[in-house]
Amino acid sequence: MDTDVKIRYFQNNLVTCGLGIITLGLWTNIKALLHFFTEFSQIIADTAKETGLEEEIVLPVFIVVIALIVLIITIWHIQIGMSSIRVGRGRKKHHFYILSAMLLIALNMYDVFYLFDVTTEIPLDAVITTIILDTTLTLVLLDMIISHFALLVLKKR
């Protein structure tokens, strides 16, 4: 295969992976929100009991914490995805997003292995959904990292 064709292939792959990471990040937020809202009353009651605070105080704090978590997940996935898209389109030469993606892979793997440790407390459908989602995100991130380094090697030739 011609070097220019390979370069275009890996550039297109970086753009596709970037879009996939952003999309899977949004799906991760939806999954997290569904989990919190299905267990909402139980989480609030348990938190109020453990902290000794009233539920009226725990509720706004809980909502702010959930909003911050969703915001952080969204920004993180968008940062990785947009950086991948920019590199794929040849606009920027980012390398930090690769480290960020590696950290996200590590956290996803922790999440999957954590599920196997506490599967008795989590419904089976949530476990299966989480495993599929985290595995897919990890594979997309790995594909993005491989494409990034392959593109660097091809451009140095």
C-alpha cells in the first residue's frame, strides 16, 4: 500500500475514533444518570443515614456532585475525541490526549474488574451493559492510540 494511502487511512481512523469516543462518552453519561435515578431514593437515604444529615441537605449536595461528575466525564471524552479529530485532520499535533486516553483505558478496566467483585449488589442487566460499553470504549481508545503512533511513524518516513 502506498504511504500516502496509509496516512489517509490512519487520519480517517483518528477522526472516526474521535467521534466514537465523544458518542460513547455521552452514552456513559446516560448510563450513569440512569443508574443514579433508578437508585436515587436509596442513595439519598443511605447517604443521609451514614452522614447523620437530613435528606433535605443531602439532596442538593447529591445533585451538585452528580452534575459535576457528568460534566467531568463529558469534558474528558470531548477533549480526547476532539484532539483525535484535530490530529486526524492534520490541524494540530497533540500528544497529551494519548496520555489522557491511556488513563481512561485504565479506569475503564478498573470499572470492569470492579463489577466482577460486586456483581451480587448490581443487577445483571446493568453489569452486562457496563461491560459492553466499557469494553467498546477501551477498544476504540486502543484503536485511536495505535492509529496515532502508526501515523507518527508514517509521517517520519
